[in-house]
Amino acid sequence: MKTARFEFRLPQRLIAKAPPDVRGERRDHARLVVLDRHTQRAEHRRFDELGDYLRAGDVLVVNDSMVMQDELVGETRDGPATVILCGQHRDGWHVIIEPKARAKRGAVVRVAGGALRVLLRKPVRVDGMWLARMTTTAAAREASLAELIERHGMRHAENLAALGARRQSYQNVYARKPGSLEVPSAGLHFTPELLARLQDAGMVVAPITLHVGLTEMGAYRHIRAAEVEDHSMTAEWYEVPPATARAINAAHRRDNRVVAVGTTVVRTLETVAVEPRAGRDGRVATVKAGSGWTDLYLRPGHRFRIVDLMLTNLHQPRSSHLVLVAAFAGAELVTRTYRELIRARYSFDLFGDSMLLI
């Protein structure tokens, strides 16, 4: 499929530059477009009316990853250096070193007097990145690596750095586990009150974790390849707790639905899907608890096995996120709806409005 199919003109004025809290708005008062895959029609609502489309027994799966600091300032033998964290990796971290002249194989950046050490192992052929290993000294080991990054780091990403101390404005209210370098933003519109209301109505809120990293960076988020199929994703770490797996599997046995909050949740659940054994007609796929790395890239043609409904943001042109949405709802329906949303002046991207696919 041609990537150009997902190209469209998005006026800059429709890209929300700050979270609702900072704009003086309620998180749950964002606009919500409800896109029905069966009737091919869109309905325009408000986010706090989400419960009108859910029912008791449905499982709302959220990503509880918390956004970390992503910049560390330290020293090398050659002088000061800044470490920009780009994403976790099976063998360490992807980082960028500034100034680039300090980036050498075997170089060590000492942060906070050496409490945290960043060892450069080998270059990665993407945007000047390096594969690095981070270690802590014995004196600092009472704190976790995430705690040290939080304590000694700052924000590099321009869109979040501009918010300064208002870090809670871009954290999901259910975020618990530090590890993401960008925001799993589909859940930003939830408030504690809205979640409580949904749970009081019989819905189950169940967490998974996927630490967002390189998929949010330009080279990965924006598909440069002419063909959608020629794009690829970088692996990110996930965890599905046993209680969440049980809740999802029980919901499908009861003919209830699994509602994925965000593309990160969709990718995680489809990664851990287990097909029924041969000869067991009528059985649906289940999910298996566990943790690991996923580079699953969902594009049109994928058969979704776990997710029944999806809540997501409005995405940028040529993004892997938009391709995933098209895989779930159909490219023609999604691209037609996006044109309508632009005419209706919906807000797009990280801090923009929301879409529910039913």
C-alpha cells in the first residue's frame, strides 16, 4: 500500500501545543469523534460522554507507563557532555551525545559525580545515536536507575520542556511506572472522576506497561518509505500483568469487549495474543501474561485478535500511528473521516482531541 495514501494537509493551527490543563480546560472536555466501523458513520461527542459507548463488563486497558526525564548532563575525559535518552533497548539504551565530538566508542559520561555512568558501546546508524549501557555506583544503588534519572535529569524534548515544572499536565492519571520518553497520550483526557464513574458503572480498568521510546521520534513516527510495508518499528519493552490477562480473557468468555486506550496498548495486546488450539471451534484468541520486547508493526491486512474497541488521538500524516488506526478501521474510512475532522477544526497530535473506534 502506498504511504502517500496517508498524506494530507494538516494546518499548523490544528496541532495542539499544550495539554488541556495548561490551556485552562478540563481534560475530559476534549472533543471525541466516535467512528463506527460497521455503519461507516461518525458521531461528534465530548470525551466525558465515553461511557455512553461502553457497558458493564467491558475491560478498559490502559498503559501505566510514566514519562521520565530524557536529558542528563555530565562529564567525559574530554569535557562536559549531554546525554539525550532516545529509548530503551534489549542491550541498554539508545542515546545521542552532544557535542557529537565527545561520542566515542568506550567513552563514559559521568552524571552526578559518577553516581550514574553512561558507557558508549557502539554507534547506531540512525540520527547519530549510540547504544549505551547505564550503570550506578555502589553508593547510589539504594535508588533505582529510573529514580536517578528522575533526580538528576531534565526534559530535552521541546514540546514537554516548555511546560517546565507542570509535569503532571502530561502524565496520565493512572501512570505508575517510569520508563517512557514520550507521552502515551491517548489516555490524557481521563480524570480520576471519569475513571471512577466508569468503574461504578461496571467497567474494569486494567493496566499494561509499554515504555514509549523510538516510535515517537521523527524517523520512526513519520513513514519515509514509499510503501507502508517497507517501514519497520524499533522494539519497546512491555509487561502484561497476570491480573490484566485474566480480566481480558474473562471478558471475552462473557462476550464483553476489550477497549484499548492508545496504540501502545493495541500493539502490546496483539503481541501477547495466543491463538486457540486447532479443533477448538468457537474459541477466541487469549492473551498471555508476561514481559518482553515488541517491534510489532500493525498495518492494513492485520487480523486483530484481542482488541474490540480502540481509543486514540488524532495523528500526524504518514505516521505509523495513523497506519495502525487504518488497519483497525479501514484506510478509506479513516482518511475520509480525517478530512471531515480537519474541516470541523478538531485538534490533532499529542495534546489534541480524541477518537473512539467501535
